[in-house]
Amino acid sequence: MSDALRELYQEVILDHSRQPRNFGPCDAANRTARGNNPLCGDRMVIYLMVENGVVKDASFEGNGCAISMASASLMTEMIKGRTADEARTMFERFRRLVTDDDADIDMGELDKLNVFAGVREFPVRVKCATLAWHTLAAALDGKGEEISTED
């Protein structure tokens, strides 16, 4: 990855961590889940409004490192208007992006989420990047329990 591209990715992550989009509770949410990354102390709640299998609205609350906050911010932007199945597929592609060097991923499908490709070089940060996504999956499944990256 070129230095210019790495710098651009860092700027996007910093922007979304400092000014997260969709931050705050969603009053119309009909699904929620809590997530915890005890390794670095990241905690968040994902709020979803799902109607007829479509994510109509998504937001989050919590605190954590720049990577976890930026991941939640970008995730909520990307899943709005998608079906629950499409959101799950996006989670699987994102997980492969940040964990698998050999993954055959169409980078165009992930759009802005590609900024997290460099996370795979820092395995301890993978849990930070995927916390929001695991919490999303729990919310989509209607599980009211708290998930942990250590489970």
C-alpha cells in the first residue's frame, strides 16, 4: 500500500472516529444489542429499525478506540436501506477483509469500508474493527444478550 493511500485511509478513520455518523440512540429501534471488547475496553450498543427485513435506520452509542468508533460509524452508513441478509453478507466480507490476506474480495462491494484493509497487519486491532459488526449480527438475530469479542 502506498504511503499516500495509507495516509488517506488514516484520515477517513480519524474523521469517522472524531465525528461519528449515526451516533446516539435510535428512538424507533426495534432491535438492539450490546457489544464489549474487554481487551481494549471498547463498548457499544447497536440500534436498528428493521421493517419487512430491511434495515431502515441504524445508529450506535458507546466508546472505544478510533478503529472501533470509525468502524461503527461507517457500518451504520453502509447498512441503511439494505436487507438483513445483505447486512450479514457485508459483515462476512468485512471480516474477511480484515482477517484474510488471501481473501478474494471485490473491493468495490465494500466501498468506504476498504479503509480497514490495513487492520489485518495488526491482529490485535481486528477485534476493534469487528466489534460493531458482531454486535450488528446479534441485533439482527434478535439476541438481547451482550456479546464479547472474547467469546
